[in-house]
Amino acid sequence: MPAIRRLPDLLVSQIAAGEVVERPASAVKELVENCLDAGAHRVRVELEEGGIRLIRVADDGVGIAGEDLPLALARHATSKIASLADLEAVASLGFRGEALASIAAVSRLTLTSRAAEAAHAWRVTAQDGMLSAVQPAALAQGTVVEVRDLFFNTPARRKFLKTPATEYAHSEETLRRMALARPSVAFELVHNGRMVWRHAPQDWLERALAVLGEVFAGACRSVEAEAGALRLYGLASLPAYSRAGRDAQYLFVNGRYVRDKLLTHAVREAYRDVLHHARHPAYVLHLELPPALVDVNVHPAKTEVRFRDARAVHAFVLQAVERAIAGDAQPQGEAGHPPAERRRTEGDAAAARPPAASMTPASGPPQGAAFFTQNALALAEPVAAYCTMVAEALVSPSLPTPPQPIPPLGYALAQLAGRYILAENAEGLVVVDMHAAHERILYEKLKQAWEARRMATQPLLIPVVFTATPAEMAVVEENSDLLARLGFDLTAVSPTHRAVRALPALLKEADAEAVARQVLRDIQVHGGSQALAAYQNELLATLACHAAIRANRRLTLPEMNALLRDMERIPRADQCNHGRPTWFQLTLADLDRHFLRGK
């Protein structure tokens, strides 16, 4: 057996580099973190061939004294912590003292720096573990680190690098995260001699919208919450702005970008009722808490953290994001409809106002009303309904004085193509997807009934009998209490047949057999009552989807208005259970622009 021996310092540094420096983006991250810890107000990153050939990072921070330059390239040498107590409450981005030494071990590195009080700058180079003598150099205050030919002396590592374009994409994404984390710092990115982007110092909101773009700006809501020592702020997208991947998700803890499973799960849970499971939200969220309450010394890459009270942090983040996307915060841009606060009623006074179509006509209508009534039959049904409404309004003995405020979603005018409700509110035209809106309304009502254990049941006058598979028969037998709580009565009428004798009252117009089979299928997939806590919302969403009004069903004006009033009273009415929008607003200004009015 070979004898135990101490590894050479260079080999130790190269091994450590495997954890700290995986690719050029890793080096960019470590170097920029050093800039920010040095109090830089401006950071410039230059790359060649995606960072494989050159990474040059310059800042205007406090700089490093000439005599400290060799120590800056030594392993476990740092000015950021000095004791275990410092480590347990670390507030800086870097603290291990490994980054520069690890990068220097796998590249040709040049470190140039000038401290604020120094007469000139000093420079040192490193290659293959050997340091040059410290020499005078020309530089304004700050530090410049040049990393050339990354992994030139570790060919096995270099061959795992991707193309320059791929490595550049990773490096740019890394710098984008840093720019979001520190909006007060100016950032510049140059690739192959071309300026790619720059950000001047901004507040966090301006920086977030600048980095994520105009589309995100028009489809997000602000998040702002505090609870004790915890504070969360940022932006979260509306469910309609969902993405196929997680490429627009940014979480920061005390200014540090993290990929934390606990926080990611909390945000995902906030969208559970309004986003399809295959889609992902976009967000920029900053969590602040005392450094002693979070451990950042979990992994050398410093992207994983551990919270002292993980359960409290999870609940806090979930509730804050859930409130924001439910409409308790203002959207930051125009998302195609007014903010939620403007769509909600001030009490229920406005919702109680009867629709114009229900006004009682007086005897002997005047000539104008007669004209509308006589010609209504010759028009298409939606137009006829509108003409009838106008006729009845003309013969109304009096209008309310003073007039009642118009509800946020207005009053229904007609139905379009059997799928959409057209309504007029104070701002113009509202278009509602009646199935999506009704699905959300039923879902919220079912959740309320379920939580209150008051699921009303509707007995069927004529039971619906269907042929049940052995699996369906078994599900009914094993989950009779759960089915009863949901409002179902599935009675056995033979060894192979079940009769639907009762449904949840909210589903009384649904296809009894179809909804019963779907519920049995869901219970079978999710494991019945044992898994109910995790899947109850999916089960209730299934019920809502089956019971929601379908396309081509004709609604009366009172029915349409009743649906609009329900939408104004429930939470998260902007989206259906799958994240699709339920309505949008066309303002009078939008219509004027379309018809070129005033031009």
C-alpha cells in the first residue's frame, strides 16, 4: 500500500479549483464578487471567446496594497473573516479565500491593483503555481484581474468546456445575476471587443425591468412583505406570462444569488392554483434577513444556503408571492387590463345594481323605444339583445339619482361566438372568456366549501348508471368517506355498475358520468385520502373544469352579469386554474387609436 504523503500546493489548488471554477462563468462570478466586496461603484467585464481565451474584470474599489498582492493569490487568505463568529454571520459575497488561488492554478493570471492612498499601482503574475515579483504598474484606483487561457495546464478539464458561444452565454447570465443583485453598481459587458450591454446605477425596480425586458415589465406584479426580521421584495410575473423553462427565475438572499430548493418550492407553491404544472413563472425576488439566520457556507460555489428556521421562511415567501399574484399589489406595467384594485368593488353596493335589461318597462313606450323594439328581431341575436336593453332603458321611469358607480367589469352587452362575453365598463370594452372565468369561480367556491366542510349536495331526480371498471369499483369502496365529503353518492346497482345519485351542488349541470369517472381516476392516481392534503386542489380543479359552462351555450344578460359580479368577488379572477387569462380590457383610448380618431 502506498505511503501517505502531503500533496503539492499546486495540486491542492487545482483540486480546489474543480469545485470553485467549473467554467469561465464560475471565474467571472468569483472575480465580480471580489469587486463588489471591495466597494466598487463600477465593474467592467471583458471576454474573448466566451471567456476561454480571456477574462478581464476591472473595478474602482478600494484596491489592494502592493505588499498584499502575493497573499491575495495564496489559498485561505482573506480580509473578509477572521474568526468562527465572523463566518457564522458573514455578510460579504466571498469569504473562503480560495477563488483567486484556484483560478491562478488553472490559468495565466495577472493581478494589478492600486489602493486609494498608494502613489501608483502594483502588479503580480501567476502561472503553474509560481508568482512573479511584485512590480510597479500604471492604473487608477481599483483592481484589474486578467485570466488568460483557462485550464491550459489541465487538458482533461479544458476538453469539457463547450463552444465559445455556449461559454459566453453562461458568463453573460452570471453577470446578469450580479447586475440584478447590485443595482446601485454600474456594469459593462464587452465580448470580443464589442460592447454588449451596460447598466448605469439604478434602483432595484429599474434594474429588474431593464434586465428582464419590456414584455416582463408589462406582465408582472410587485412583491413587498415584511414579517419580523424577514423582508421580501421584487417582481413576480402574472401566470399568463409563463415560460417553458426556469431561465427567468432570480432569487437573492442578502444580495447573493442562490439556487435554493426551499425558496424555489415556496414560489412554485404560490402559483399552484393558477399555473399549469408544465409551465414556469418568471420572477426577481430579494429576501433580506440577519446574516446569523442563514448559513451560506454550504457549498464552495456559495449558491446554496441553509436557513435556521426553514419552515418560517418557506411560509413567508409563499404567502407574500401568493398575495401579489392574486391581485394585492399593483402591476408594474400595462398588462392589458387595469390593476386588481380598480377591478374590485368598494363593498358590494355596485354589484347589487340590476342590469339594464331587467328594468321594468312602462306602458306606452315612446317612439324611439318602439323603433328599437320593432327592428330588434331583424338583427343578429347579440345586437338584438343590446337593442332590447336600450329600449327598456329608454322607457325606464327614472334612473338612480345619484347614479350608482359602474362595477369594475361593467355590464354585459352581448355574447360573441358562444365563447366570450362583451361588457362595457367605465374605461371601455371588457372581453371575458366565459368558460375560463366560470372555471375559476367554481374552483374558488369548491375550495371554500371544502375547507368549511360544507359541500352542498344535489340529488339527481333520475340517477345516472354507468359501467364501472374493476379499478373504479375498488376506488369507490376504498374511498367512500372522501367521495361523500366531495358531495358524490355513487351507489352500487350491480357487481359492474354504479349509479350517480348525487353530485356536488355546484356541479349540478355537469355530465354526471364524465365527472364521476374523472374524479375516480384522479383519486386512483393520487392515492386517495392518504394523498389528499397534497392533491386536493388538483381534485377540486378537475371538478370545476367539468362543471364550467361550455362554448356555444347561450347566456342571458342577467346570467352574464351574474358571472361578472362573481368574478369581482373572488380572488385570482384574472386567471383560470391553468394560468390562462380570463378577461382583458380595451379602453376607449385603445379603440380611438385603432380607428385613428383625432388624426
